[in-house]
Amino acid sequence: MANRRRGEVDCRIGGRLYPLRLTLGALAEIEDAFSAGSLAALGERFADGGVRAGDLAILLTAALNGAGARLDRDEVGALVEAADLPGIADALARLFALNFGDDRERPREARRRPDPSRRCPGTS
């Protein structure tokens, strides 16, 4: 079972649940695979929703390995069935939202809270 406090989400592949996690190593692997100059450039690449099957394989392999699996892309490809693809795409979207964006995906105790010491000038 995924540990959301560690930034993990579950992904069903071939009838089995696997945790996905973005570690520094996983992110570096993804940047290298897409020849992205930065995480922002990577985000821009996927912002339009144009994700290919090969892209999913790269993202999924890195996220599985980030959670502790030791699989290469061919091994991950052999695990995945076509019927798994919508769930995998959803799990990867939730993984990135949890780690980089949408606070609604974060566990309540990990959500960003306003820092009262950083108020805008002129407000009370």
C-alpha cells in the first residue's frame, strides 16, 4: 500500500497494486530520458496531454523504481496490459499532482499552510 506521506500513490498493473514514488533519482532518470533541461521543461512537455505509450513506460519505470522496484523498461512493459493504461495514466497524474501541485492530493497534515510571518506589506 502506498504511503502518501512519502509522496507515493498506488497503481494497479496486471491485477496487482504497486506503489509509485518520485525520488531525486527517479526525476533525474525522467529528465535524462526526455532530454529535458529542467523539471519545468518536462512539465511543459506534458502540459498539453500529448503522452505516448513510450512516455508512459519511461515515467512508470522511474516511479516504480523510485518506490523500490528494480525493473528495466522492458520488464515494466511485459507487466503492463493494454487494459491497465488508463489506470496507469491516472496514477501517474495523481503522483505528479501529489508531489508538485494540487494540494487536494496531499494528505491533510502535509498541505501547505500560510506562514503568518510572510504577510504582504500593508496588511494586518
